[in-house]
Amino acid sequence: MRPRGLPDKIARNSVEAPSVPHPMRFEEDAIVLGGGLTGLSAAYTFSSKGVSPQVFEADDTVGGLSKTIIRDGYRFDIGGHRFHARDKKVEAFVRGLMGDELLNVSRKSRIYMNGRFFDYPLKPLNSLSGLGPLTVLRVIADYCLERAKGLFKADPGDSLEDWVVRNFGRKMFEIYFKGYSEKVWGIPCNRISRSWVERRIEGLSLATVIKNAFSKAVGRDVPTLIDDFLYPALGIGRISDRLAEEIGHLGSVHTSSPVKAIHHDGKSITSVVAGEKKASADAYVSTISLTAFVNMMDPAPPDEVLEAASGLGYRDLVIAAIAVDRPVVTNLSWIYVPDKDFPFGRIHEPKVWSSAMAPEGKTLLVVEYFCFQNEGVWNNTDEELIETSVKGLERLGFLKADEVSGGWVLRVPGAYPLFEIGYEEKTRVILDYLSGFDNLKVAGRAGRFAYLNMDHAIAAGREAALESFATLARAFVKKQAQPSRTDPL
Ligand SMILES: Cc1cc2nc3c(=O)[nH]c(=O)nc-3n(C[C@H](O)[C@H](O)[C@H](O)COP(=O)(O)OP(=O)(O)OC[C@H]3O[C@@H](n4cnc5c(N)ncnc54)[C@H](O)[C@@H]3O)c2cc1C
């Protein structure tokens, strides 16, 4: 129920973790490293419960991977970000936070293979006509064979290849999964951990896909099959902007403040150096990358922790946004391009998600290159990347070069934790070590080296803040026990 007397804006936020300034302001405070969705959600939760958070963000804007870039009236995300939450409390929270800024968008995607566009995810009738009946028979036979194997050997193996072959059959793996996965990750599918694909398309198999084609209800809870999603009219970055606005009630968000050092005494974090400032607090939540965190610790952690961190890799991303003098080019949410003849892997047109994402009469096509930092396309000049993107888009039939009025390139280091087989053990070594610090919680995508979507990031940030309240209570008790200067001797 809406609390009486509260302005609309504040009442809207009282859905789950109300941002209403807490009636009591505690002396204890918190520091949050990283101003992406996880860090901002943690800070929001602290602030809504009367604890002052300070957020330190390296970039000059908040949002991390979930930000929206604005150039000459065009807006684009770091790869189109749809919002969908399986946890209805998280959805209600975001709806409350964003109010009427949210649009309901229908998803319609295509995958480009063998010179043709197919529905994505797979629709049996569409693929039947595209692949030919013989291939379809082979797909079904391979799938049945794998189901039979599963009766004798429950565990399919450790890799993405093992898992997909077990759940879809080898032919489907080769047709739909191999090319795109290898393009995204840059390593062979038999070196990619199955835990990534398992979580991403949890609950999905060839049988589920086929059932979903005939009954929408089957795919309702499988994230990969969701047909509709929420999207803020001015881009996904608005969710972070709104969180940062609300944190302002009690806390502060310092952008352009990279954390450079993390001091500790072996049991607790004692202070951080961010930008030119040294700051300390009763509780710390880190959402910056695990690798960066341990490398900034002073004194340095044990060798085995540093060694584990040096074994964790990241996949990087280059985005090229191409401005086109046309009101709209496609009616698609995403276009996947596994084909090796094209150097990019995915395309989206922000204007299809929200008409406010480009000036009237114009549109933008955003092309994603999955790559490793300082290698290949990463080192290309912006002009080269724009030219390559325009040529690729022209070959796919989306535009003509003379319709292009400009373009922008963005390099995104560490966009994806690289889930190479063995990453779980390395991550465990680091997390075990960090769990020994009594006033530290680590959360988030790079923060825990985990496959997180935005809904998970929001939940993880909130959880990290709530878990910190035991630490804050201990700090409170300790301060009460210390004689104040006005106490009689
Ligand atoms: C291409 C792409 C597409 C995606 N699409 C979707 C989608 O459609 N739907 C969805 O739900 N999710 C999507 N995601 C996932 C989503 O982006 C993440 O789940 C979410 O943004 C993670 O938030 P985070 O705060 O944990 O991490 P980040 O966004 O990485 O935030 C970490 C923050 O820490 C800051 N930082 C790093 N080092 C320092 C330092 N030393 N000092 C201070 N600050 C520092 C960074 O600048 C950053 O702002 C996508 C991700 C990518 C890469």
C-alpha cells in the first residue's frame, strides 16, 4: 500500500526496497567499489535503510556494461540489453523505480547461416524449409541417439560441446551452436565450460524448443525463449541513472574515481584509495573484477590467490554504431551472425526497441565484435572498423554505403568473464580467500566472475548490502563500547 503523504516519485519506489530516506540515519557507513548495476543496487539498498554509501566508479558515468551511450542525438547500449527478470520481486522493483519510462518490447530475432536468415531461437517449420528434410532427419536421429546415451551415462562431460551435444544432438550443435559460441568466446567449444551454457539456456533442449514452437506456455520460464521484455524508452542506462539519483538522498556516487589500492590488516579491509582520495568505512562491497581486486590488495594476497587470478581470462568487445539516413532498417531485436565470413557476431537496431533511440528519420545499426584486447579487430582504427561494419551490413542487405552519415566505435575491455574449463576452481580459491575478510562482500558479474544478467546483478547487489548489516551491527556495538570524549573518566 502507498504510504500516505509521500510524493508519487517516492511512493513508486516502495515496491520492494523503498528508496524513501530512512527515518533513522546510522553513523555506520559503507563503501561500494564499482558503479555498475550491482554496485548501484547495493548502494541503493544501503541508502534506503539509513546507511550512507559512497560509490567509487572508474568511468565518468555510472552503469558499467548496462549503460547507454549518447552521441549526436543517437543512443545505444553496449550491445542491446533487454530487461527480463524471472524473480518477480526484482521485476516489481524495476517497474517501481522506472514508472512509465518502461516499454514492453516484443522480441523477434534472426540468425544468418548459409546465406539465409532463420528465426532465432529455432522454429521447426522455418528450419525445415531452410535446412532440408534430410538434415532435419539427421538432427532428430542425432538427438534420439544422445537421449539413449544419457540412459547409460548421465554426465555428458565438462565442456559446452558435451552439454549441447547431449541436449540437442551433434548435428544441431554443428548447425546452430558451434560457430556462434566460438565467435563469442574465441576458443574451441571443447574448452568452454558447460556451466556457462547450462545456466544461460537452463531448462532448454531440442524437445523444449520444439514444444515451445507449438505452445507458448512451455518456454515461458526459459530465458532464451522469452518473447517479450522490458526496456526503458531512453535506453537501458536509465535504470542505473535512476538508481544513482535515488542513492543521492543519503549517499554519494563518485565517478571518474578509479580504485587504485585496497588496504587491509589480514582480517578486515581498512581503507581504499580511489582517485586522489583515501576513504574508509565500516563495510565494503566490491563489484569490480576479482582479478583487479586481488591485484590492488595491500599487503598482497598469498601467491596461490594471485596465481588463480592470473589464470582467469576475459573476452572483450568492440562496438561499432553506424548512423543510417533512413527512419528504420529492420523490425528485429537482434541479428546473430555466426558465419566466419563476417568479422562481427551480432547486430541490433536500437530504434526497433524504442523510437526515442535515434533522431526522427534516422536510425542506427550497432555491430558487436567479440575479440581479445590488443589483438585483431581491437587494434583496428575507428575508421577501419566503421568501414568494415558498413561493408558487412551492405553484404547482408541492410543498407547502402551512401546512406551512412557517420559512426562511432567503443572498446569494452572485460565484457565477458571467459568461462574456460577450470575457471570454477580458480574462482573458488580467490573467493575463499576474500571470504576471510569480515567487512567485505564481493558481488556482480566481474565481481564474482559469474554469468550474471541485469536482474541477477540487481538481486546480487541488494543481497550483498543486506548481508553487510551483520558487519554494520558489529561496528555499531564496538563504537558504543568505546568511551566517548564526554564520558566521565
Ligand atoms: C554485450 C552484452 C550484452 C548484454 N545483454 C544483456 C541483456 O540483454 N540482458 C541482461 O539482463 N543482461 C545483459 N548483459 C549483462 C549485463 O550487462 C550485466 O549483467 C550487468 O551489467 C552486470 O553489472 P555489474 O555491476 O555486475 O558489472 P559491470 O557493469 O561490469 O560494473 C562494474 C563497474 O565497476 C567499474 N570498475 C571497474 N574497475 C574499477 C575500479 N578499479 N575502480 C572503480 N570502478 C571500477 C566499471 O567501470 C563498472 O562500471 C549483457 C552484457 C554484455 C557484455
